Amino acid sequence: MDGTSRAYGRDALGEIRDKLELLRRVEKECRFGVVIESPAHPAEPIPGLPDGVADLYSLVGRLAGTYFRFVRPEAVSGPAAWAARETVEDCPMGDPLTVGQELLSTARSPEMSEYGECVVMDTEDGVVYYLESDNYMWLCRTPDADIEFPELASDILTFFNDLVLGPGYPRLVDTVLGPRDRLRTNRKGRYADTWMRLLIGAGLLSADDAARVPEGGLPYG
């Protein structure tokens, strides 16, 4: 990592730390119903993994709102856990690390919840992208298929700083779920997505960006 990248990493990590503290305060005051948990212990650096992974997961234990859940993977706790992880040797995408999951149901126990689409990180270059399940299964059956998975961020610090904790969050929702779900409201006229309401309440996402309708209008369905 060069000097510029190291400086960016320190800045992004500091911003993530400050945002998490802010979100905890706002959640305590407003009670949106989200989860913001620190890890039980810091993550140890793992040789070969992209820069920023251990630093990020020394701050993030579990984050969850209505639509997504971001949990520190047990495998990134340290070198021993990484060596003992289960791997998919024939994965056409190189067995990426799952960093976020679509939350399909909100059972009281996290272990009883069901999860859908995944956001993953390439363990070689650090790129974070949406691993759309239908395209992934097609690629498994047809290895030579020309399939592109939507890239969300060039590295995990940028992903969390911008698309989970910042103004890029609407793009994450639109990419995985679609703008209709982003704009969905409850019976009180509030956004159904508690995480988006928290970001707006904390001033990390503008109401205009949250309400943005795609050019050309909403898709059918």
C-alpha cells in the first residue's frame, strides 16, 4: 500500500469510527430499531487479505436494519480462523468473502432469520460487489458465460464508509433490491427501511437523496 492509500485508509477508518458513534447516539435517542454492535475483540491482521479488513472488523461486529445485515465473518477474526474456514474450491468467482446479506425476515433470533442476496468482497483485490444469485448459479453451470456482477466499491473501507454508513446507501438498496423498496413506506408514511431512516436522522444521508426517483421513473413490478 502506498502513502496515499495508507492516508486514505486512516481517514476512512476514522470516519467510520465517528459515524458508528454518531449512529449509536441517534439510535439510543430515536429508537429506530436497528442493531449496531461492536465486535467482542479486535480482528487480527491476516496475511494475504486486502488492506483494511482487520481494521474494519475491529470496529464492526453487527449492523442490521430492515433490509440488510452486516456481520463480522468469523473467518476474519485472525490467521487461525482464516486457515480453518470452509472454502468452495470450485467457486467460479474465487470464493469471495460475504460482507453483507439481504434480510428477508426478521425473526427474533438472528440464527432463525432467513437471508437472501449477498454482497461480497474479492479476497485478492478487495473489490466489493453484488453477487446476484441467479447469475451466480448460471455461471456455476456455464463457466464460460459472460456475466458481470455490479461493483459497489473498490475496497471494504469505502464500501462501509459510503454505501453502508453514508450517502451511497440508496445505491446499495437500488442495486440489490431496487428503487421501489428504497421508496417503500409504512402505514405512518415513514420509510419502511429503518437503516435509511437512521442515516437521515443522523444527517449522514440527505432526504433528497433518499427520495430520489431514477431517471425515467420507477420500473414496473
